Amino acid sequence: MAEVDNAPRSIPVTAADIPLACPRPDAPLWARHPRVYLDVLSEGEANCPYCGTHYVLTGERPKGHH
């Protein structure tokens, strides 16, 4: 039986990923939970309250956002 890695992951995201939602579209079926939108613009990072995945904004911030 394959082991499942349940450790929180850190995923880099860019302006193209905004609005950011977790789980990501490429997440495996076993890792799915209710969709939650995360604000990575205010702090430059955010954690999913369901799975603990840590998202970090990399590169330039989107133009036209506050």
C-alpha cells in the first residue's frame, strides 16, 4: 500500500492564479475539500484552513488591485 504524505505543502502562485482557490484544479481526488478562496495579496501568503497548504505569492502583484 502506498503511503500518503499529509504534510502541509508550500506552493508558489503568481498573479495569473488570482483569484486563488484551494484545492487547486490539479489536486488529486483524495485531496479535495470544499473550495475556499484565499487572499494572498494582503500578506503575500496564505494558508488553507482545510488542508493547511501554504501559498506564497511570487513575482509581480497584479495590476489594478489594492
